[in-house]
Amino acid sequence: MQITKNLSLLIIILLSTTSYAQSDIIDLTVTSKDHTTLVTAIKAAGLVTTLKEDGPYTIFAPTNEAFDKLPPKQLANLLNPENKATLASILSYHVIAGLLTETEIINKIKLENGSFTLQTVNGQQLVATLKDNSIVITDTAGNTSLLTKTSINGKNGIIHVVDTVLTPSN
């Protein structure tokens, strides 16, 4: 009887892991209650189709609370159709072409003497460093964002959750 229960549990775990890995990064984001603002922004910027492509992509996904840190009315302004290009630029600043796991980022930080420069899809750079064994991402304005959850794998990339919206230079 115990063997049957263990086998059933193993099958359930394998099925849930397989279906999770079958989802792309957009589907994973859509199912997250912590990323409803990000999903709204991705749709407003017209990036859904792009982020469903093969990739792979590494996404630094700001939470709803991260968007709440923006100055009042800034997000509402960015979501206006006339600001679609600006919003797309900000969101693509959170995307790296290629797959970078938490371990790979940490190893590159250590290999490069404490900081690792990441080239974003929008053409600008982010810098990854370590602070108290956590990965910190610094944008061009000097704002920092902490990776709070890492290595959420999808079929076309990986998501790392961040606690602050990263801001590219103009």
C-alpha cells in the first residue's frame, strides 16, 4: 500500500513538473498572482507575442509591489497607448537574450571580481552583484533590485522575480 502511495505521489510530481516546464514565460507570469501588473504592462506594450517566441530569455520580473514603488501616476501614464514605446523599452530592459540561472549569475559575478554586466534586449546594461548571498541588480540610474525568487523555468526561458522596477536611461 505504501509503495502505491509513493508511486502515485511521484507521478503527480512528475506531471506537475512536466506541465510547468511546458508553459512559456508569459503563461507562467499570467498564472502568478504577484505579477498581474506586469502582465497588464506586457499586454499594453504589445510584447506578449515576442515573449512567447522560442527564446531563450531571462526575465527579471517585477512584482505588483515593485510597481507600487513607482511615483504616483507614473504607471498609469506608461499604460496609455501613446506611451507604448516607452513602456516596451522599460519592459525589455528587464529581459536578457539567453538563459541565465541563479547559479550561472553568481558564478559570473565571482569570476568577474564582484560584478557581472548583463546586456538587455533594449540595448542597455544592468549590473549584477552579490550582497549577503543575494543577487542584486543595479540599473543605469543606480537603482537596485533584489532577486527574491529565482530560476522559475519555462519552455522558452527563465524568470527571476525582482522587488523593484528597473529603469533604463532615456
